[in-house]
Amino acid sequence: MRPDDLSDERLDEALRRQPRWEPPRHFARAVVARVPAAISASPPIRRRLPVVFRAAAVGALGASGALAAGLLLWWATLEALPGAVVVATAYEMFLEVSTALLIDHATVIGWISAAVLLSITASVTGVAREWI
């Protein structure tokens, strides 16, 4: 039979004419006999109970650790809060002073910024020329 002659009916006929493979009678018993004992036997319930207690103990220990860490962070936040207010107030004062200085000396700061940026650009361009 050629591959281009295959149709569904002809393929069905060819498959029906093929001999079937039937396993020997002892095949199933041989497969079951080769299964490892650990797979075929289930562990007794007594062995599972300590595993549950161990998992519960690990869970309780983890929850206790999370609670202790949360309480420690809560205490640290309460202790650091007054200092944080002072730092925020000092930062606000610093920004007010620096803004006033920038406004008063904007032209000088602009020229200095331009000179610094041009020097950085020149050095980078020189490095880029060496790489090329």
C-alpha cells in the first residue's frame, strides 16, 4: 500500500488485518512483583501523627517569630518617631535655605553648572574618541 493510497477506510482495513499483541498471562503479576515495596505499601497512620505535630510546632514557631518581629518594629517606630519629626523639620529648613540661596545666586550657579557639565562632556568625549 502506498502512502498516497491511504484513506480512512483503507487504513482501518489494514489495521484490522494486523495481528494483535496480547501479553502473556503472567505479565501483570510480573509487573506488580517488580514494584518497589515503598510504593506499594502505605505508611501506617501512627507515623503520620508526629509529622503533623512537627509541622504544627514549626508553624507556631514561625508565627511567634513574626509576632516578635512585628512588636519590635512597632516599638522601634514609637522610639524613632520624635527623632523623625526633628529630622523632617530640619530637612524642611534646609530646603528653604537652599532654595533662597539658589534664587539669590541663580546666574552664578548657572554659569558654574554649565562649566562643570561642559568639562564632564569634554572628558567623556575624549574617552569616547579613544574607545573608537
